[in-house]
Amino acid sequence: MINDRKAAVLDFVRTRLSAVTKVPSAEIESSSGLIDLGLQSTDAVLLCGEVEDHFHVELDPSSIFENETLADFVETVLARFEDQ
């Protein structure tokens, strides 16, 4: 179940990052740096909101800036599931 959830979060965030940054999703790795992809602060806050709405978790909008990589952000989201 955890691996399914992790894959779902990873796929969702990767797809949204691709749409926002115009980087093809196939080029966005778990180890990709969020800032290196060109994620702007406004887009990052909106992405946090989309993740919250889609997965019914609460995230501090600054949480995306506290994570260097996509994998780190996904782990933050997964930790929110455990907190509920």
C-alpha cells in the first residue's frame, strides 16, 4: 500500500512539474532538483495546493522549498498521510 501511494504521489507531482516547467516528465527523475527544473515560487505554492487537494493532505506551502529533490518532497507528502 505504501509503495502504491508513493508511486501515485510521485507520478502526480512529476506530471504537474512537467506541465509547469515544460520539462518532459520522462526527464524528471526522483533525484531531480526542484529549483533546477525551473520551478518558480508561485508555481511551487500552487503545486502544494494541488497535491493537498488531490491527496487530501495538509501541507505548509513552504514545504516544497524545504526539499531539494522530487523524492524529498514526495517523502514529505507521504509523512503527511502518516500524520492523519
